[in-house]
Amino acid sequence: MTGAQRRLILPASIATFIAVLVLLAPFLPLADVRAMDVPGRFSPPSAEHWLGQDEFGRDVMSRLIWGGRASLFIAIGSALAAAVIGTTLGLLGGFFRGLVEIITVRASEVILCLPPLLLALLVVTILGAGTWPLILALTLLYTPNYARVVYAATLQVRSLDYVTAQTAMGTHPMQILVRTVLPNILPPLLVQMSLVVASAMVIESGLSFLGLGVVPPTPSWGLMIRAARGAMEQQWLLLLWPSLALAGTILTFNLLCDRLQIALDPRGITGSGALWLRRGHDGPPKSAAPAPKIAKSDALLQVEDMSISLAKGSKDIELVRNVSFTVMPGETRAIVGESGSGKTLSALALTGLLPDVLSVSGGRALLRTRADETVDLTRLDEAALRALRGGELSMVFQDASAALNPVLRLGEQLGEVIKAHNDMDDGAVAERVVALLRQVGMPDPEQRVRAYPHELSGGQRQRAMIAVAVANDPRLLIADEPTTALDPTIQAQILKLFQTLKEATADMGLIFVTHDLAVVAEIADQVTVMYAGQVVEEGPVAEVFARPRHPYTAALIASVPEGGAERLVAIPGTVPVPAEMPKGCRFAPRCAHAIDACRRDIPDIERPAPGRRTRCIRWKEVT
């Protein structure tokens, strides 16, 4: 038992005792809550009446237990109803944004303009006093609070790599919400639950105190406090018991939810995991609408003049401009460049995973599918892209620890990917999962299927991420700097794994995004060099490294130990920001070969040799 689980024992035991006590009230040997013993009014605690008698001679302990039944039913019932409605609104608004956000979250926030007690009084005044009108009033009151908390948590979680990875696998959005987003926002949801239950109990007691809540003779703690207020001089204990019950229950629920938050945090799950994680898998997604057909080509992927823009007010800022390259079946193409060059954005655009504020503003990306049909990835809707992700094309993300879902076991995540594109029974899926882990070199795969991502080493997590990406034998695999966070020994193992996978799947194309030229030399056939959102050079790896035809490529080679230069040279300056691109050649401010024409004219693509391209008017002087 972990420390977090041990800390749950005390509040859970008290809460269980309170819940059992009020639930079993009809079956306990309690005095009739309505039976009056007028001669025994204000009697102190005795053997017959453990907590004494009230102003009408009724048994205080019996009314306290039955009153807790009413108060807890109203508070927990309204809190759960508000949680279900508010969580649904917050999840939908935070995940889909746009019009859905306005209809769900923003519309519910109108209620926040009204003072809480006045809103509850308004509902009760219209519908009348009683238990169910009070539950309705409190549900309306607290729904926006849940919606806002869940909305904020969803915005944070949806941008993480493992949620993007789920989208890349072709998982249905509703399944992502339920199995990936919801478990990760549960801790703040539990905190909100404790606050709502406490607040609901206080408001219920306040309304009952005012005579607008629970209707007598049904007991509630608020009614008991109201009655005891007028009898404090005769028997002050009548005020003590319901006040202690109310305060103690509120503190217990707050403590319980606070401890639950720690115990159920996905980052701390070990052992057999939380109960909400043990669900069956959905079947494969329904087939999407067929994509428009395009003229066939021998290329597996053909990117033509693709541009990516950021919508900022009335003006779009171009982040990637007119990127073009081709990937042939069985070919590995490396895309290299400094941070901010646009290489990762180009890769994300191919899978339809660009952030909401970015969009493909020009060009096209033609993929040849297994059915020998050519589709434009930049023109497909989400349903069509989801049908392709994981099967036709897949992606390995840079940070495997963020890309893997922390609340699901490794075997469950791999099983989801397989079932998303195949109709297989659980036994066949389990065998396929073990075979995949063995294929990517995972030690002891039969045991690792039950491991959570945090229980694996960095290299093992990366192997698991690769297994997820190749689970359905994609025709095109995109690897976004998959070796950056690994030490050199593990890097070499991962690169060897990619080479093994390429040999096992001869027709699979691989796009390898990296800034490490040594990796490019080891794994790639063709290289595309990007700078400031543009392709500046392209060609076979051996030829480009032996004789670069762009000053930026030459500077990159000279800045790394593997480049063969006698002395390492740093590239002066930094990559320009998209909104302040220089005129003419974008590399001119940092280039030792630049002349006035470079700073004045936008260079066209030159072809120094067959299969070679460069964006430099002085390519002959570079080497």
C-alpha cells in the first residue's frame, strides 16, 4: 500500500461511516423523528436520549441522522448532477473549441453573473420549497463552475503530445475524450467536487434556515440549526449537535477529495491502476467518406509548394513557405534545420495535426495509398484523415514520455491502435501486441505489456512509441526527432531499430525530422535542408554532405564535429521570427557569401546537378 493510499484510510473511513449511518437510518432502532414528548422538552443527554430532546421533546440523535440523510442527499445529488452536466460541457468546449465552446462553456457562464444565493432563492420561489426544487437550483448554480474547471484542464491536456498521438493513431474524438482526456483531468474535478458538496450543504442549510429549503416535518441540519437558534438560552446543546455534524461532514469530504486527488493522479498510478481505466475497447472506426482521387504517381508522397500560415487578426503570418519534396517507396528522407526552421510544422501538416491557429494556406501533399489511390492530405476532413492515420501514415513523436498516455498500460495503448484499424478478437490483439514489442527490441515483452509508461526507461518508452507507430504497418512513417532526448548509446540502438524496420518493410517510406547531421548521414537516403520556413537545399545525402550548394548547409556541416571541418564554426545570428523576415534571401543576414543582390531579390530554386536543388544565386562559390 502506497503512502497516498494509506492517507486515504482515515477520511474514507469517516465518510463511509457517515454514509452508512444515513443510508441505514430506516433500519436502525431510532426513535420516531415526529414523536413528541412535550414534558421532556429541552432534556439533556440521557441513557434513553443520547443527545437529548429538542423544543418539542423529539429525539435529537434520531433527527440528526435523518437530517443528515436529507442534507447529504441534496448536496451530493446536486453536486453529481452538476458534475455530469458541467464536465460534459467543459470537455466538449475545451476539446472542439470554436462554436462548440460558445454553445457549451460560454453560454453556461451567464449563470455566473447572478449571485448564488439569489439564484437559488429565485428557483425555489418559482418552483416552491422542497427537496427536488432545491436540487435543481443547486445543479443550475454549480454547473458553470464544473464547466470552467474542466474546460481549463481540457485546454491544457489537449495540447500534450500523448493526446496528439491518439489523434494521429486515428482514434475517434469521443474515445479520446473519455479514455485519454477525462482520466487526466479527474484530479481537479475531484477538488471541485469537494468544494461543491461543501458549498451545497451550506446553501441548503441556509435556505432551510430561512424556511425555503427542506419542508418540515422532514428534518434537516439547517432546520435543526434554525430551531435551536431560538432556544439557546434553554438548551445550547441543540445548536452544537447539528453544527458539529455539518462542519465535520464538510471537512471530511474536503479531506477525502484532497487525498483522492493525490491517489488518483495519473502520474502516480502503479499496480493494477484505477478502476475507470479498465474498459473494453471500441471496434474499428467507421469508414470515412472517400477522398477525392488524383492522378497517380510513382512517388509514395509528393509535397508541392506547401505553405503554413498563422491567422493573426486580419493578417496571416506565413510560417512555412512553398515547401516541396518527394518520398519514394522504401526511401528515407531527412528534413534538417535549426529550431524554428519549420521542419516539425511541415511534418504535422502531413498528418493533419497542426495547432488550431495554424492552417495549410497553399500547395498540396499527395499520398499514394494501399488501394493505389492518390489523396491530397491537405484537403481531407478530420474523418478522412482519421481513417488514414495509423494505417497509411503514422508518426513517432519526439518526447515519448509525453506522447504515451500515462494512465493506460502499454498493452492497452497498443491494443487501441490495432483495434482502430483491424477487426480482431482480444486474443489475437494480445498476441500482436507482444509480437510488436518483441519486434522493436523491448526486453521481456510479455511483462512489459502490463507496464505504465512511467515504469519504463527512456529508451524503452521510445521503443514503445515506435511500436505504436508501426502497429498497422504504415506505408509512410514520420519520425520527429525521436533520438533527441536519448543518450548516445540509446540513440544508436533506436537508429538501428529504424533501419531494421525499413529492411523488414521494404516499401515503407520514412521521413526523419532532425537537427543532427550525424543521424542524417547514418540513416537517410535523401536530405531536405530547411531554413526560416523554406527549403534551401535538397539532394542525395552523400552528395549534399560532400559538396553543399547552399551557405546554410555548409555552415551546418562546419558547426558539428562530424562535419569533418578542421575547426568548428558557429553560425552567427539567429533564425528570424516569422513576422520580421528579411527581404531577399532569408539567410542573407547570417551569410558570409551574401551580396547586395541576395538582400534585394528573392532567390529562385536552382538545380546545380540532377537530383540537386538549392535556393542560392551564388551556389557555385559555396564550395
